[in-house]
Amino acid sequence: MAAMQTRCRRGFTLIEMLVVMAIVALLLTLAAPRYFASLDKSKDVALAENLKVLRVTLDRFYADKGRYPETLEEMVDQKYLRNVPVDPVTESDRTWKLVPSPDANIRGIVDVKSGAQGLARDGRSYDRF
């Protein structure tokens, strides 16, 4: 009996470990959906801001040059943009949908839309931003 009393208890029991893991799993199931929802929302906000910047820049280019640019890279070359913004949903600067003028006499890009597929968190299609 003396040997049992001098024996030190080391580590955790299996039950203690399972209880801790169950608590951690419960906390993750509560936090993970909010985290991923906030990521999607931030992409939508960034997309709206990038589209706003591109559209304002297109208008400024037209006001200065009297014509619209043929490509987005032309606005970079003319120093209207530092670089073509990335579409945060597709994570590429090559997926923008370039909208030409409906008027046959006006050449160039008059608007830009996202090339992402699907719907945003608010239910709008990405090409409706």
C-alpha cells in the first residue's frame, strides 16, 4: 500500500482527453460557419470595391482621352491604374468580363463585370454587381 501512495499521477486519462476533445469540437462547430461566412462576405465587399474603382477609372480615362480603353492593361500602361485589380471571388485578374459599348460608333470597354459563377451572399448573381 505504501508503494501506491508514493506513486505520482502523470498525464491525462483517456476520459479526460475525450472530454477536452468533445469541448473543442463543439466550439469549432459553432465558430467555423461564422468564419467561412465572414470570408464570403469580405470577398463580396472587395469585389464591389474593385468594380467601383474600375468603373471610375474607365470614366476618367474617357474624360481625359475622349475614348474608352481597348483593354484593362491599357489603363495600367497609361498610369490610370497601378495594376489590374484581382477579382477576389475568382482570385484572378484575367476573369473580368469586359462590356463593349452598345453604340457601334464608340469603341472600347465601357463597363466591367465579374467573371465569377454563382451567387453572392445577398442572392445577386456576381455579374449583377
